[in-house]
Amino acid sequence: MSVSGSCPPRLPDAPGARGDAPPLEPPGWRSAAACAGLPPKVVFSKKVKEAAPALRACAGCTVRGHCERVVAPADNWFDGVCAGRLWRSGRPVPLPADLAAVPAQNGG
């Protein structure tokens, strides 16, 4: 599943996206994400080289843990960058050492 349009990622089928249930995410976390200003084609790329700017942004992101909980990339065939990892069809893609994110210090 490829999701496009918002950075950081937001699943269109998430409860609250259609107004049928309260949103799962607190307001403002997406605007606080380090990838908030990046183009969707970078954040949702399946290729390491194209996704590199988003992967670097994730390394210092303060909401990385929350992003992974909300997007749940392993549970929905996600393609793109989420929580410091590149995902292809819901599976993490091995990254070169210079792009592998450092674990978040604050739990995100």
C-alpha cells in the first residue's frame, strides 16, 4: 500500500479520518515532525537514495515513536519512511550505516 499526500504519513483509513471516530493522534504532532516540510515523493519513496533526506530528518525527530505507533507501518503494507526506517510493503528495508537512524532518546 502506498500512501501519499501528507508528511509525516497519515493513513486515510485511520479512525477519525472520515469523522466517524475521534482521531488517534493528538493535534500538532504531525507539524512537530522533522519531515513536516519534506515533499511527499521523498517521504513515500521506496528507494533508499530518494528517501535519504527523510531518513536523516527522522534521526533527530522528537515524535518518531508516536509516528510509528500511529502509522503502524508493519501492519498495513506501508511504503515510505516512518520512524527512522524505510518500509517497503510493510517490511523494513536494510539501510547503509550512514542512514540508519539512531534510537530516539525521549521515546518519541
